[in-house]
Amino acid sequence: MKTVAYDYRVDRQQMAFIKFTIEAYEGVAIMSTLDSAAGIVRLSVAPGCEAVVEALVGDLRRQIRMEPLPMDRLVLAARGASRPVCEKDR
């Protein structure tokens, strides 16, 4: 099963709350921490569950900080690069 990944910068103090809330919807998505110091997390969403997760994230964003991160911005931050990174550059 291929998942769809969404990356977010979140309030570090709310990471556990977000994880437990997302994963309470069994089989819909899981949350992985990519950078705990920066509060960067990834939601891996099961196929066909995107609308459920988008609605859930929308509700969470009204209560806590969840800033969507484009993939290229995340890769740049992780590598300390100043230009876009191509897969062939890795």
C-alpha cells in the first residue's frame, strides 16, 4: 500500500497530542517525527483517506500550530542547501 506524505512544522509541545489524535483514527494515517527540535512531522496517509485527514488537520489547525511544509522546503532545511534538490543529486 502506497501512502501519501504531508509534512508540517508543529508546536513541539503538542506533538504527542497530534500523534495520538491522528492515530486514534486507526488505519487512516500515522505520524512520524522528522526533526523533533524543529517540530517537523510527517503524516503518512493511507490511500483514499486524504479527505478524512485534511478535515482532521483543519480542525487541529484551529487549535494548535500546524504549518504545512512543501517537500522541497523540508529537503532544503534538512540539507542546509540554498537551492532545490533533485533526486539525482542525492
